Amino acid sequence: MGVPTETSGLDGSPPPVSFAAALRVWARIAALSFGGPTGQIAVMHRLLVDQHRWISDRRFLHALNYCMLLPGPEAHQLVTYTGWLLHGVRGGVTAGLLFILPGALALGVLSVLYVEYQQTSLLQGLFYGLKAAVLAVVVEAVLRIGRRVLKNPAMYALAAAAFVAIRVFAVPFPWIIAAAALAGLVGGWLNERLFLVVAPRQSAADAAREADYLISTHSPPSGRPPSIRSSLATTALWLVIWWLPVGLCWLAWGGEHILVAEGLFFSKAALLTFGGAYAVLPYVAQQAVETHRWLSTGEMMDGLGLAESTPGPLIIVLQFVGFLAAYRHPGDLSPWIAAGLGSLITTWVTFAPSFLFIFVGAPWIERWRDNRRLSMALSGVTGAVVGVILNLAVWFAVQTLLHSAPAQSPNWPQLGLGTWGTLDLVALGLALAAGVALLRFHIGLGWVLGAAAVGGWLALQATLGSLPGL
């Protein structure tokens, strides 16, 4: 794009954006990126489209559609894509790294505190409340995404089929995504109105509204024209960046070391995260808890609660899993050194593929802006993702509401359900309160999580008789 200046062109076009100005906006997006991908994408849209008018709504939506078709965190990929649109590779790398950094640093500190103080009644009570609130957050995500995506009976059918496939028949997640994309393509061929979620044609009124954006529908494709040679070179470079830390760990400690196991496992998870963190969590939870036994189900949910309370992509919860796994299986290393390296390699292999997908795919996708096939495949994938997230909500509900409370006390309110076990009435009450706060009163996520954590601690202290006057 050349060296940007702050003056308009002779034709009256909007002035280019300086790298320093963009850097300030990327930092602001990173600091405000709470509330999961929907909230993060909303922040990006407000700053980039509405406030600064750097990218038109149509170009923003085109980038978002591509990112939703990719495995990995779509919000992180979208901020990388928009950074690339403005300033090429250096803009994409800067925007992508800044988006990750605050959450990774915050979760690293919280992970240390969690390991040190996990067994205290304070932490047990706080995380008990957080789990109940996270259940409400996931249910709210199902409803929010469902309202946006499920526009017709075909979308409802895809969501229901995905839920049954993963919940009842345990169909692997990649197969569900592939089948959904194929259903979108075939269904769009049969009835385009049901599956073409973004109309490729632009009205005259829409074109007029985009005239004052720096990057709009009328703008030429960003960057140099792509070629097979340049794409292969970029792929090779980012594959080396992705796998180099794993290879170094292999050479240093052998193929059986926990750091190598984490590098391989979380690289695989990064390729399965269609639909973001909510969609991949059941797979990660099953493998990390049941197969590898790196942590417990309750600790997995504690990690999600911590990730919800920090800025950045929610998939950063995998850093917490990598931290605990390496801390408990350090090999010849100090547990704390192993934990630090485990969190670093987990974060590295989780996000490196996103940069690869953007820098290889974006130049091509820029030249296929009006491709109907992409839009149809997107509609199928997004419909299936709703069903997958619904499965996550059911899993969370079982773990949160039907498992034993943190206090071994006869005073803990529970309801017997026969073969179902017992219903934790305190957790149910906290989850309902969090849901009402989010859905009815639209209270900020941070306030809801904080109030639920305090409520869980108070409930635990009351049953233990630890509150003043008890």
C-alpha cells in the first residue's frame, strides 16, 4: 500500500492510515476484547467501520465470512485480516499479536495464582460461582448466534442434525463441518435463497454509502496479485514458524516429553476449531481430561471461567490447560519452568496456524469477493456450529448442575433426581441469575462473572458456617 500519509488524495479519496494510528486502534481493540468472539467482532466493527471508516461494512463482512470458514479463532483471524488490508504482512502480524498479548499475560498470572491457591475455600467458592455463570454465558451464546444464523427451516435442520450427530452418535467434529459445508453447497444449488447468506450484488444506495471509506467495495484487491509460487513460499515460512518450537523441544527432551505432546495435541486442536472456542471445547475437554488425564473436568471449567474474565480470544483457555498439564508432568524440569514453557508452546501452536491461513488465503480471497459458493458453504458451516455449541451447553449443564457441590455439607441445597443424580440448587440459582442479567438486563460480562464468583464464595462460606454470625 506504500508509505501512508495523513493527507487525502487529489481525487478526494480518504487519506491512508498511518501505521502509528493503526497501532493505537489495534491496542484499543485488544484492551476492549472481552465477551467472546461476537463482542470482539462488534468492537472491531464499531472502531474500523463506524468510527474511523477505514473499512466498509461490505469489505468487513467479506473478511469475516472467510474467517468463519477457517479453523481457529475467527476474531483473531479477522483482526489479522484487517491489519493485513491496511498495512500488509506487518500490519497483520502486529494486529494479531496485540490481540493475543493482554489475555495471554493475564491468564498466565491467573494460572499461577490458581495453582498456588486452588485448594483454599476462597478459590473453591469463587470458581464454583464462575462455573455457574459460564453455563449462562454459553447458553446466551447459543441464543445469540442462533438468532443471527438460523433464518429459515434449512438452517434449523442443519443445527439439529449437527447436535444429534455429535451428542448421540459422537461423530468427529471435522466430519460434521465437512458435511455441513457440502450441505450448504448442494442446498444452495437447489434453493439459493435458503443458503446464500450474503448477497454478492450491491445496490446503488449501498455503493454510494461506501464512497467515503478508505477500503470499500470499489477498492482494488489488497496486496500483490497472488501466485502459486508466493503462496507456497508463505506456507513454508509459516509452517517453519509454527513447528520450530515443537521440533526444538523434541531435540532437547525427546518425543515423549509433555511439551512435545502438548505441541502435537494443540496443533491438532487448532485445526479442528471451526466455530471458535465454544465449538472445540468438548473435543479438548474429552481428550485432555479423559484421554491424557492432564486435568479434571472441574478444572477445565475453571479455566474457561478465567478465560472469560480476560481480554482476547476465548480459545486462550488452552493456555491454561497447557500450563496445568506441564506443571503436573514436568519430567526433568522444574514444575514452574515446565508450566511456563507449556503455556508458551500451547499458545504458540494455537495461534500460528491463524497467521498462516490469513497470509496465504487472504490474497486469493480478495479476488473472490463475490463468489457465491463460498457464501453457501459458510451458511452450512454456521448452521452446524449452532448445534455444536448447543451440545457444549448441555455438557456444561450436566457438569455444573448435576455434580456434587464444593462443600461436603448436609446443609447444601440439592434435589434428588433418581438415576440422574442430584440437582445442585445453588448452582442452578446462580446460573439463572447470571442468565437474567445477561439476557434481560444486558449487564456487562465482567460484572456478571464477578457477581457470580462472589455469590459462589458466599454460598460456600454459609454452608460451612464461616460467615460472621454463623
